[in-house]
Amino acid sequence: MAKSGIIKLNEISEKPTRLIVGLMSGTSLDGLDIALCRFAGAGQDVKAEVLRFETVPYSESFIADVREVFAKKTVSLEKLCLLNAFIADEHASMVVSALKNWNISAEEVDCIASHGQTVYHAPKRLHGLHGYPDATLQIGDGDRLAVKTGIITISDFRQKHAAAGGEGAPLALYGDYLLFTSKSENRVLLNIGGISNFTCLPSNDDAAIISTDAGPGNTLIDAVAKKYFGVAYDEGGALALSGTVNEMLLNEMMQHPFFSESLPKTTGPELFNTDFVDNAIECCGQFSLSNHDLLATVTELTARAIADLLISMQMPAATIYASGGGAHNGAIIGSLEKILPKMQVKPLSALGINPDAKEALLFALLANECLAGEPQALGSAPAITMGKISLPG
């Protein structure tokens, strides 16, 4: 007789090690990150290892489908409903294929940790609607993932954070703290995905741990690269490096109220999109920019927003460990090194973790904490465990 889901969950929680598949699909919409992770223990005693990793690219039709409901105030309710199921089915198929390629059976995996696909992020600071709370929405139904893969699935992590008084983001704080805190080194764990965010981890236990979004990451860079160069992204930052930063446009974009808001703060493509760039160009009258100069300026915005925020926080000398797609952009990394000469910038691989796998790993860790951990009290962040559990049967 098959064991009930609750009994199986209890057995998984008491195992000395757990095998978890972490899934991450970000605002860049480039593909699904799939990380097969092994965890020993939980909480501050946790040990994590990425055993396998791959990014499965999305098809153009998939991206077009998601963009119909992505970061828009008004969408087809029917399309949103259908995509909630469709994305889960697509992700399930990708997971099944990856496990087959890795010669891992579904029975060997304790659970899947699915971030889902963010389609709208609406903290109170942005929506400004009286009486309505902070909200965020990720789709890709966890029940369908569980049924289609036959694996317990933990999903929808951001909702608990918002319910407990946060904004639903950034959640990297919890994983960064548990995995990367050092007693001998001040660290900044920087992730440059569609949006850039970082966690400051001081070596001094008495100093504040801060995790926040900094501003746009690749979301504007990719949009400009696609619109003006016909490519999905600026590989290595080569196109931006061949242009010249326009300081007038850069300064105009940096006037956006988000950059002066108090910490922690979150943002998304709802704010930082091509309309934002077009409005800034109109305000400062820089209509004659070359395509290369425009891309160079938008790329510099990502770096400047990160650097300026770290400077304003009066960060002591620290090492920045970079991950996400933007960590491969030479224009961004070069600018950070120039603006922050007292900080070393290294890839996360220097700490033994594939930089591209970090976010998938972090959501796998949140699932591990949901199964076997305790709420972590980290400064003003909600002391919670996160994730909704879906059983396959």
C-alpha cells in the first residue's frame, strides 16, 4: 500500500539528507533553471550541494504567451487562468526530461521547489491603492507539477512573505544568510537577473543584514538589445562596451523615485520597461543617441544603481559575489569595479556555487527549510518558512 502524503512528508523531514529539484523562471524569460540539489541538515547547520544544473530555453511562442499577461495592469483573465496550468505542464515536462537525462528517477527526488513565473509584482508603494495590501503573483500551478511529475512539489513561496508583512521579495536574504555568511569576510551576494538585488552579510554578528532590490538588472538591457539590435541579449556586454554612456540620460533615469526610497525595497518590470527609457529620453531631449550609446547608458544604469545604493549604505570593504545573467556582462562588472574600488567583485563560483544555478538553489533551500527547518529571525524580515505543499496523489 502506498504511504499517505503526510506520512511521506514526515519521513522526508527526518532524513539526514534530502534531494530537491529547484526551479527558477525569472523576469528575463530566458528559460527554466533546473538545479538538482542535495541538502544535509537545515537552518544554520545546513549544507548544500548542486549536483546537476541546466537552463532549458523557452520557445519564442512560450515567451510571447507569457508576455500577454506579464507586468500588465489589464490582461485577459481567461489567458491568465490558462497560463497558470500551461506553464506548470511545460515546467513539468522540462523536469521529467532533465531527470531522464541525468539518470535520476522520480522516486529518488524528495520534492520539487518551484518559484513559478512572476507575472505581476504590486507592493503598496507601487500600486498606491488605499486599503489594499502588498501583493505579488507567480503562476505555474504546484498541484499540476506534482501530478505531472509524480513528485511532491513546494511552490508559491512569495505569498507567505507578503502575508507576514514583507513585499514578497527579495527572498534571497534567507538563503544567502544560511549558505554564505562568513565570520572572516564582509560579503555582498549580488544577483543580476531581470531585476538586480543583493544581500549584505557583515562578518560582525551585531551588524545589520540587509537584503533589497537595487533596480533594473537585465530587463532593460534585454529590451533595448532586442528592439535595436534584434538579439535576445547583449552577450558579454560587447554591444554596450562599444558605445559611450550618455550622462544626461543616465542622470535623468536615476531621478526615478525608486532610487531614493528607503530600504528594503522591491521593484519589477512594471516600473522599469521601455516606456521608462522613452520617457527619460523625452525629458532630457537626448533623441539623437546611437543604438550603441543607448545600450551603453541603459547598461550603466544597472551598475550605477547597485553601486550608488552600496555607497549610500556606507558599506565597509567587502567582497561582492555576483550571480545571474548580468554577472556575465563585462560592461556591468567593469563599471562596478570602477565605481567601487574598495570592493572586490568575484563570480559566485569562487564560493563553489555555479552563479547561474544560485536562484534555483535558493528556492530548493527554502523548500528544505519548509520541510525540516525553523523560522529564521533576520532583522526586520518576517521570521517564517515558506511554500505551499502539493502532493502528487
